[in-house]
Amino acid sequence: MMRRRLLIALNCVLLAVGTGAQLLSRLYYSNGGHQLWLSAWLQTGGWPLLLIPLACSYASRLARDRGAPVVLSPPRILLAAAGIGVITSVDDFLYAWGLEFLPVSTSAILISTQLVFTVFFAFLIVRQRLTPAAVNAVALLTVGAAVLGLHVSSDRPPGISRGQYWLGFALTLGAAALAGVLMPLVELAYKCAAAAAGGGRALTYSVAMELQLVIGFVATAFFTAGMIVNKDFQAIPREAKQFELGEARYYMVLVWAAVLWQFFFLGAVGVIFCVHTLLAGILIAVFIPVTEVAAVIFLHEKFSSQKGVALVLSLWGLASYSYGEWSEARAKKETEAAEEV
């Protein structure tokens, strides 16, 4: 039980740290970056980082059993992960395209609506049970997003036309809807992998990393093809020289964006693996206003009263959900103890 809690905490930390990738994406665009396919590529391009923990996991299995398989996931589950990777590539592309026309605050507000889509599709795809605490958390987080939305009417970036602004609005909302579909599909893949394992064997965290590696590889291959066609690779050196923060910092932004995006996605699939889809959706929504605060601190953006209210509502929603889950777990434990007696 303690090991599971530590794993949940680790993935929550990865998810929290990974939200910094949104700030780096904003930093890229606001300082002279213009390559759409490159921006999308960064969201999944850090997938080779997963080879390190997977290699350590395989070495550990090999030490215990000389005949241990290299890959734990069944082939059809890996194929399903490849399909999820295709959907992920579309989702990431829509997000990157929308961010080109929207400030990070507006984009974050729209992405936070993924929680509503996540709740809906989690109920349809994996039959996620909705507890009163979860419904209350969703309501609070949705209100927080609505409060943030009160100040976006005059939030159009310089040089962006009204048509481009609303195109970015539609693209980002579409990305939020796809994100709401993706997370229940990942949980469904885990359930299928568990059924395929059979024999009462529990899935290990390595399965989650394997699925994320396949998803990242497929999506990155898609973006790499787009970069080749669009000649983004040739444009990178020119763009680096014109980057307002300097050439060295340009490459630092790219590298750390890829690393943090990988943390974000691994944390999300890890939370789904350890708990369920709904918690991952709630945590992502909670970190939206946290990102707003970080933008104020690191990017010197204006901190409005709406952002403060949204932050309080989001933290309240997380506290409500956590307390509800703790109360249900305690009640279940007391019931089981009474039945044993």
C-alpha cells in the first residue's frame, strides 16, 4: 500500500512539474518562435527518456528470471497504444496551432474544459463511478474556469486578427475535447492489458511506461514527417539566431520543453494507471490556475482578481475531492473490519 501511495505521489509530482512546459511553449512563441510543427513535436519528442527506466526495469526482471520478456504489454495492447498515439498527434497539433493565436491564459482556460469532456467520456468508455465529492470538484473547477473566462474579451495578442483569435479558440477547444477522449482510452487499454495478463497477475508500472513510449513514438513520427515536409529542420538554425533571448537559450527552451512535456504526459498516464481517469482530469484542471500564477512570477504577466478567485476555487475543488476519497476509503475500511468481526 505504501509503495502504491509513493507511486501516486511521484506521478502527481511529474504532472505538476510538467505543467511548466506550457510556460516554455509560450516563451517560444512570444520571443520569435513560429514553427508550428516544431512546437507540436516538442510535446512528444522526449519519449526516448522512457528508455532509461524501462531498461532498468528489464534489468531487474532479468536478474530475477533469465527468461523475462523484454516487453510486458501484449502486442494488441501496443497496437492500441499506437492508435492512441495517432489521436494524440492530432490533439497536440490542434493545441500547438491554437496557442499560436492565443495567449497562454486564454489557452489554459479552454484546455481546462477537458475536465467536462473527461467526465463524460470516462462514464461512457470505462463506466467511471461519479461520487458526490468528484461532482463537487468538477463543479468548482468549472466555475473557476468560467471566472477566468471573464477577462479574456480584450486578451487578443498584438498582430492577431479577430478571425485568427477565434480560429485559435476553436482549435484549442477541439484539443480539450480530444484530451477528454484520450484519457479514458488509456485507462481502457490498461483494463484490456490486465485482462490479457490473466491469472490474477497485477500490472506493473512498466506497462504504463511502455504504452506512453509507444504513444510518444507514433506521435513524434507523425510530427517529424510534418517537419520534413514543411522544412522546419532547415528553419531551426535561422530561427535560433533571430530568437530574442539568444541562440543558446533558444535551444535550452526546446530541450526543456520536450523534457517537461514528457513529464506531464507520463504523470497523467501514471495517475490513470494508479488510480483512474477522473483524478488525472481533476489534477490537470487544478494546475491550470497554478500555471497562471507561475506565468505572473516568471513571465511577469498581470495577476487579475479573476485569476486569484479561480486559484482558490481550484484548490478548494482538489481539497473537496481528496477529502471525499479519504472519507470513502475510511468508511470502506471500517465496514470491512466490522464484517471480519
